[in-house]
Amino acid sequence: MAARLDEKLEPIFQDVLHRNPGEAEFHQAVHEVLETLGPVLVKYPEFAEKKIIQRICEPERQIIFRVPWQDDKGEIHINRAFRVEFNSALGPYKGGMRFHPSVYLGIIKFLGFEQIFKNALTGLPIGGGKGGSDFNPKGRSDDEIMRFCQSLMTELYRHLGEYTDVPAGDIGVGGREIGYLFGQYKRITNRYESGVLTGKGLDWGGSRARTEATGYGTVFFTQEMLKAKGDSLDGKTVVVSGSGNVAIYAIEKAHQLGAKVIACSDSGGIIVDEKGIDLDTVKRIKEVERRRISAYADVHKHARYVEDGNIWTVPCDVALPCATQNELNGSDARTLVENGCIAVAEGANMPTTPEGVQIFQEAKLCYGPGKAANAGGVATSALEMQQNASRDTWSFDYTEKRLEEIMINIHKSCYETAGEFDAPDNYVLGANITGFIKVARAMDAMGLI
Ligand code: GLU
């Protein structure tokens, strides 16, 4: 069960429930933030008076549109796409596009809402937004993906711009999709507007280290949490859920910092490799061949594949949920704690259920919520925008160094805010309050908009 809300905040939450029926993930994301904002209203009564929280909970603009496209056989399909432009107090709307059959307005709104605070935490000038479609890219040919992306951009382009709204990738949207989306934007607008999308290819305006950034950033954040306890990742056993872009680069950085990742997964099952996951194999299976993770056990005979297995039953020191929302529930959290896990950092957005979060917090292990721990991806997108605006390209090492500094700063500000508000080590409270205050101050300064 989620914690109770402060009496000033409960009516605001009831209003969100009433105004957004059926959007369970959005309700969950709002509740999780409101749970921590009580003390902020005591310290800053003007935010309550000016209804800043109510305004933040209502997106500035929500776009829903039809995406018709034809498959390779000529059959017509109709998908629905969304772009929720949530908050532009700190900069242009910024956030990824997700292509997954589970996408509906409630998912995009939860992601967009989280993105506001995450982006504020980076300290970079980006507002919060998110988009996506219920399109299922699994098993589709490159041509089908291209036609879908072109059709989607034929509507979406009018809402975008480097100073307006800047999408990027998320689940189901990587370099290939960003290429097709950018090509169509360029064609329709007749503008080579590099800063309109991030996650671009390195030959045409993309930033080095963007692909790696979310996973690397999550591990940098984990390292900082452990450092604050006088510990480090060196020699630790790690479990990473997922095997997509975030998981792959979390595994890579964990290995570079001396840890051993012994398990990863996809929606079909889990791979346990006690010798340490061989990342080249995972990259080939997932990034090149686009196959299921079960193929790993065909190459590495000593590894175990468990169909429909639960990755959180694999004992570890550090758990990195890098797959999707609500993938780690209360009973999983209990299992991790019982097995001696000392740190959890979220590479995915909202992967832990409210009950799971509560269990981690009661157990006093280091728990880094997604909006802090996975902010490295969008932070590096903002660095891509910086390079595009100055028509420059930075080296990998320089960009990675900037990413590391940003993650260290995010950790520091969450840690310090938690201390200031009498909740030492509570990174959920630290992240929510730090992000909220930045956005609230900017909104307040700009008047009633
Ligand atoms: N989808 C990513 C996230 O959840 C990245 C967004 C971006 O780079 O704009 O933060």
C-alpha cells in the first residue's frame, strides 16, 4: 500500500483521480510525488496559494492523433499516437517516444509527469514531455518501421521544434527510428534543424555517449550511493533486468567499475551466467540480430535460461531494474532484501511498485528512484542539443565526463535535500523535492501561465 497523503495534498490527488479516470500509472506517479511534498508546502506556502501543484499535474497540452500505415503485404493498419507536452517552465518540452502495444494516454502521462522532475534534476534547460504509440515494432521489417515513422511524423512535425518540443527514444524507439523520424521532419519542413530530435546518428548530429548514457548514468548514480556509505561497486554481484539499450550499457559500466553482472532478461525469460554476462553476445543478439535473450544459452552452454523466470530471485548485492514500469513488486522487493541486496537503482521509469518502494525504504537499503538514477539519458540529450546549437561535436571521453559530473551532482543535490528535510538517505524525497522546487520557482516567476 502507498503511504498516506498530507491533508492539503489529498484533495489535489482526488482531483487528479477524478479528472483522469482509468489512468492507473499516471495516478501512481502523481501519488508518489505528492507523498513527499507535504514539508515543501510548509516551507513555501506561496506554492500552495498559487496552486503550483495543481498546475503541474495538468499537462500544458496533449496531442492524440491517428497514424495510418501499410505493411509489406499492403494491408492497412491504424495506430494511435500521443505527445503530452507537460511542462515548459525550464525549457522546451523534452522526453522520449515509446512504441509499445501497452501504450495509452495513462502511460504517456506518467512518463511525461516523471520527466518534468527528472529533467529539472539534470540542471539543464529542458522542460518535460513524452510521447509514443501503441504500435508494436516486434517482427516488423525496416520498411514497415520506416513507413510507420514517416506517417507519425507527418502529423507530429507541426508540434515540434528545437525551441518547442524535442523528442528522443524510449522503449521501441532507437537510432533507426530517430533516423526515419528526422528524415521525414527535414523533408516536410525543408529545415536541417538538428536540435529538433535527440539520439541521432553520430554522422548526422548525434552526440557521442548518448546511446550509453542512460545505463552508464544509472551505474554512476549507484556508485555515488555506495560511496556515501563508504562502499563501492568493486567486487559486487549485480542483477540487471531487461536487455535493451538501458540494460546493455548498465552492464557495460558495472563491469568497467569492477562489478560482476550475473543475470539479465527479456519479456520471455531470464539468463543467469555465474561467470558474468558476456556483453558482446547480448549486444549481437539484441542490437544486431534483434532476437530473444534465450539465444544466449545456445552460445554459452554453462549459462541457464529460465523461461518466464523471475530475475529478482537471483541473489545479488545490487539490483538494477532496467526493463519497464512495475516490473518489481512488493514480494520481489522482500526477496531482494532477504537475499542481502544493499542497493537498487532504477534504469527504467517507475519499475518498482509503491509497495516495493516502501519495503526498500523500511529495509534502509540504498534506493535510487528512476527520475534521479536514470536522468543521464535525457541529460546527454540536452548535451546533444548544446552541441547542435553550437554546430560542434565533442569527444566520447569529454561527453562521458560531463555525464558523470551531472550524475554526481544529481546524487549530491538529492542527498543534501533529503538531509535538509530530515529524511537522510531518502532519495525519493530528495529527488522529488529538488526537482519540484526548481520547476515551481520558475513557474512562480513567470506568473499565471
Ligand atoms: N526516454 C528517456 C527518458 O526516459 C530519454 C528522453 C530524452 O532523451 O529526451 O528519460
